[in-house]
Amino acid sequence: MRTGKRCRVYRQRLAAGRVKAYHGGPALARSTFPFLKMTTLKCVDDFRFHLGDKELVPIMIGGMGVDISTVELALEAARLGGIGHISDAMVPTVIDRHLKTRYVKDKLKLYKSNVTNLDDKSTVKFHLGELEEATRLHVRRAMDAKQGSGLVFINCMEKLTMNAPRETLKVRLNAALDAGIDGITLAAGLHLSSFGMIEAHPRFRDARLGIIVSSLRALQLFLRKSSRSGRLPDYVVVEGPLAGGHLGFGMDWAEYDLARIVAEIRTWLATEQIDIPLIPAGGIFTGSDATAFLEAGAAAVQVATRFTVTRECGLPDPIKQEYYKASESDIVVNGISPTGYPMRMIKSSPAIGAGTHPNCESFGYILDANGRCSYIDAYNREVAAHPGEKKVKVYDKTCLCTHMRDFDLWTCGHTTYRLKDTSVKQADGDYALLSAEHVFHDYQYSRNGQIQLPG
Ligand SMILES: Cc1cc2nc3c(=O)[nH]c(=O)nc-3n(C[C@H](O)[C@H](O)[C@H](O)COP(=O)(O)O)c2cc1C
């Protein structure tokens, strides 16, 4: 369907009452970003993201580990002309679930005798050949099925230290390039050596490489270090304090503002005469929020929360209802992730206080270079404090691997409490799930802060 026709369909739906306008109508459209000028004239579809030889719809669906941004979700973004992300978090586990492989079982079998050893996990290593194979299988699942003019990228977390940070990261990055991924977004960490790990790869110059930062300083550090490879990132995602997952801020996150950080980075890049497309992320909830950033000079936007309630999202359906039903006070930022980064989540997440026995022999993705994880320390402390008790509670840290794998750490963006405004409540009290296409098009075509309801 051509753009003009889509806009006409949108206007017809608006007239039929299938579109929700916030706060009494277009003139009072609600924005999360008071520092940005809201336009009443344009929509996202009036802009294009030029990335190398590609002309894209300027909508990028962010990576959501572990398998929350599924292959299916990423493929929809690509089919619709934008960019979708798969995630490289815990890929062997994810691939076991989809392809019935046995990476986790085999690893547990190999290290079973160490399960009760809660003092030393340094011997529990990933098999690099298997990690490479699993990453290739994961990426190929996406790339073999890709249709449309858009792109599929992989979100690569440096903080997945896997008891051998350099070796495992190098394998994951190179395997993703081998398997034909369109691009890599370097996330969760400073990634000061990541370019160096792939500069010998034949696709180093033609694959699209980007980085996520939350401050000008982080970007400056990265650019200084990566300049040795003679290559700039192709895009920079500027992630603000309202995003889901781990945050690049301290517990003072609320004092920061995405629009201001983007403006600061843009000014510095202009002064240095460095031309890199900027992609704001975090709290961009409506097409008008996105348009305001595009009008202010952003190349595209990265969004995620709105897609957590789509059928293509990997969260189990009952958990999608938890996202819909969450109120603003249900959403917290806390320090329970053993990565050391603050993380946003729904406060009724079963992972909080669970006191799970560490599962490093099966998983072990957060073990540092010395085989340590702050969750094990917290768990050991509680076991020592409660002798004889079969099950302990641990509130200050969580077993991130187990709970992300089981979808019971409900990480989410700040705007999750607004998801209920994007759908309709059904007779049983549940909200209707959306299609990724519906949400993508709502971002692409909506104006005046309006949100199109399903139907
Ligand atoms: C459920 C969820 C999981 C996420 N997981 C990751 C992740 O694994 N890695 C990452 O870099 N960003 C992660 N993010 C951040 C998104 O990729 C994205 O940048 C951000 O959430 C966009 O803001 P929005 O959710 O307000 O649209 C996650 C976000 C959500 C909502």
C-alpha cells in the first residue's frame, strides 16, 4: 500500500473512532518530552533514515533480551521497511528452545559436579565452538526468513561476561557477521575493544555497526578508542533514562532528559565535524513523540515498550497482560541485576526476592572474568544467615540468567503504564494483543499524539 493510501485509511479510522487522542484531542496531545516542539503537520512517514545505500522507515525496534525481541518481531520491522533487532543474550538457551538443541543440558552435564560448589565457579566455561554455532543458528533463523526492504540487527551486550569476557564477546560478534546479520548494535557496556575484535572480519566495513550510549562522555570514550580501527560507527543510539532493560544511568536516572542528552551530543558532533546519525530511545511512546525528535534532527528513533504487547513479542501472553495492567507506581528501577547496572521492571516480578539456587553450570552468563557473580555472594550470605532453612529469600540481587530465561523478571520501559491506552479491554478483562504491524504503522502514520486502537 502506498503511503498516501495508508494515511487515508488512518484518517478514516480516526473518523470512525478507532484512534485514541490523548487529553481531549489533537491540540492537547500529550508528550513525554516537554523540551521538544510538537508538530501538528508531519508524521514519521514524512522522514526517511538513510543508512549507507539504504533508505529506511526511521523506526528501529530495540533489542530486548532474552528473546523478548524475537526473530519474528525483528522480521516484521524489516518487512515493513524499518529495522528490527534480535538479541545475543543467552543465545544457546534460546536456540535450545526453538531448535531443540541441547547446549544447556550438555553444559550442565559437563559441570554437574560443581553445582553445589558455591564458592568457586571459575571452571565453568562456555565451549567457544558451541557458542559460535548457536549464534550462527540464531542469526540464520532471522536472515534466511527476511523479507522486505528493511534490516535485521543484533543487540550485543558487553555485560554478558560469560566467565571469559573477551573471548566470548569476540566469538559472538564474529559469528553474527559470519551468519550474515545486517548490523550489530553494541549495547550494555562501553565496548571500547569491540571494533578491534572484528576489524579483521571481511564484513567489518560493509555491516552496519552502531553503539548505544547514554551520555556524551561515553560516546567520546568510544570514539577515541575505536578511531584506531579507522572506522566510525554508522549510527549512535542515544538511550535516555525512560528505557527498558538495564540503564546507562545511576539511581539518579530521573534527573536526566533524553532530548537534552541528544542535543548535547548533536552539538558536540557538529563542533567536531563528525557526521553520525543519532537515534534517540527511551520513552518515545507515540508517532508524534518520534516526529518531534525527527524534526529536531534525529535520523530515526529506537522504540521497544509499545511492542511488548504484540503477538510477535516473546513474552508469554499472561505476562503481556501484566504489562498492560501495570500502573505507574508498579514500575521501579532497582539494583537487583548482578551486572551492576540499574534495571527497570514491574515490581511484582517473581524474580524479586526469589532466592533461586545459582544456575551457573547451566547458564553462567553473568560470571565475570574470575568466575564471580554478585548474586552468588548475596545468595551465600542469606544461606549463612538462615542455617537449616531449605529456601532463602534474596532481595538485593537476583539470578538474572534463570529469571530472564524463564520470563519472570518483567523488565519494561517507564511508559509501560500507558500501554493500556493502546488497546481495548475485552469481556474477560484482558486487553487485546496487537500485531507488530499495527504498532509499527501507528508510529509511522499517527499525528497529534494520537494512538490507533486495534479493531
Ligand atoms: C522488555 C525490554 C527489554 C529490553 N532489553 C534490552 C536489552 O537486552 N538490551 C538493550 O540494549 N536494550 C534493551 N532494552 C531497551 C530497548 O532496546 C530500547 O532501547 C528502549 O527500551 C526504548 O525505549 P522504550 O521502551 O521506551 O520505547 C529493553 C527494553 C525493554 C522494554
